[in-house]
Amino acid sequence: MPTLSTFYGILVRMNMEKGGRHHLPHIHAKYAGYEAVYDFEGNLIEGNLPKRQASYVVTWILLREEDLKTNWHLIQEGQEFYRIEPLH
């Protein structure tokens, strides 16, 4: 699963999802044993993160939505993705 960004101890990844269980564009965020899946509008699909980290992830998603969409298409087509700037 390609890693798109890391910030504040949060690892953000994206899967190739052809035929996968989530049928919409999304990211996976991991933090200290927690994992959550979010769509590109910042909505929680499944899992959970501590409140502060969830807030960071949602903010990052909203700031980087275009980069996420571009990477989604690249990864789904098996092409090279690019890293996305972390939250500062």
C-alpha cells in the first residue's frame, strides 16, 4: 500500500482498489495502533483514530483533495504516485 504522507505520527496510505471492498476513492490513516478509512471529503468510512489525530487527517484531506484525486487515478491505473505535502 503506497504511503502518500506522514505527519504528527500519522501514516497516510492509499490502496489499489480494483474489485476492493471500498468502491469509492479513499485513504487509510494509521496512528499508534489505530486505523481509519476516510473518503476525499473527510468523511469516516470505517475504523477510528483518537480525536486530535482524526481532526488532523480531516484537515489534511480537505487541503490536499486535488492531490488525493490525482494519486487515486494514478494508483488505480498502476502508475507511479507522488508523495503529498504533510500537514504543518
